[in-house]
Amino acid sequence: MAASEQARDRRLSHYFAARWGSLAFFGPLTVRPDHWDRGIASRLMEPVVDLFDGWGIRLSGLFTFPGSTKHLGLYQKFGFWPQHVSAVMAREVAEAKDVSGSTTFTEARKRASAEEILDRCRRVTDTILPGLDLRREIDAVAAQDLGDTVLVEGDGRLVGFAVCHCGARTEAGSGACFIKFAAVSPGPDAAWSFEQLIQACEAMAAQRALPRLIAGVNTGCHDAYRILLERGFRANLIGLTMLRPNEPGYPPADAYVISDLR
């Protein structure tokens, strides 16, 4: 393909890719409707796969529409296979109580180094998928003032955290707080810790006068999904998680995780 054709294709289509340590994902991949069925999406997928292979990651994924055979066929051609349904859920936040032991990345940096806090977060995510690391996401949210990361401690250690976008000009959108990623350490108190973490996110949304809290959860994590339902979250968008290679394991079924791969 000539350079001019490559430039024209870039104007007709685009995608975004992100890396969370050993996990990478991309999307949305879009092509202008008047240029569908010309192989542009497949040409875009080739550098995506090359990029992920070059990173040497453990697992890659995406979020797509479960009812589109075109989407499924495209991604399967490049080694991505359907896993579980993901539900993008939301609830209204009128009032919320502060959670004992909760703070934010912004506040915690006044007492400890950013590197120390990020390392504590990495120890939580490493129990979910070896090498999973949200430090870039946490740093980006802080550096670009997109929101904050909620931290919940128990027994003198970090038991969970949630990376949140807040308000306009972020992935949340006006009037909303969006949990991009959240996780708690496994163990007998994991369910309780997860509820505390969600409540702390609700409190932050209320403090910022954001009346809506959004979270995208993989329904394969049944207990996490059930807790969100019990707290009044309702799905407003259903998608499908696809993974490469085609093997179970992310997120683990018994994990309390919110991991939005959009």
C-alpha cells in the first residue's frame, strides 16, 4: 500500500491501544461507514497485533458488540476469541457516607511517595493476573487531572483501589464518575472490601457533585457483578470481552474486579 493510501486510511479510521503491564487492550476501532467492506479494519488490526507482540505481553483483549457477526469474525481472524459478557452499569448517587480507611492517591502522596503507593497497587493486581500493573493509568489520571484513584486500607495494608475518571472531558462524561478499573485483594474479606471500595467511589462522586456512578464489569466475575446489582447498579450497555490467546483466566471468576476494556 502506497504512503498516500496509508495516510488516507488514517483519516478514514482509527483505534487506541493501552497497556496495563502484562495486559493490553485496544478500542474502539472505527472505520467510516462509507468505507466499510474494503479491508481497512483488517489492515488496522495487523499493526495492533504487531504492537502487542512487540510489547511481549501476557494477554490482550477488547470490548465489542456481541450481536455483530462482522466484529466477531474480524477479531477471531486475529486470534481474539469470545469470553464473557461485560455489562456497563450505572446508578444515581444522591448521598454517600465516607468509608473508614479510604483515601485517594492525591491525598496519600502527601504522606508517602508515589512509587510506594503504585507498588502497593501493583501487589493487589498481581494476585489477579501476574504482571498486571495499573501504574500508567493511575499516573495519567493524576497528571492530566482526569479524576483520582480511590484507595481502601485494612489491617495496615492496601486491600483495594479504583481508578476513577470524573466529569466532563474524561471518559466519564459530564455529571458522572466512571470507575475505569477497580480490584481488591483475594481472601475471606474480599467481598466486604469490594463493597467498601464501591462505597468509597460513591462518596467521592458525591463530594464532587457528580450524580452518576458508572462501572463496566465482566459478568464472569459473578460475585462482583451481583454486588453491583445489589447496590442499585443497572446495565445500560452490554458488550463482549474477547481475549488473545483464547484461554480462561482474566478476570478470574472468583475475583472482585471492575476492568473496562473499552
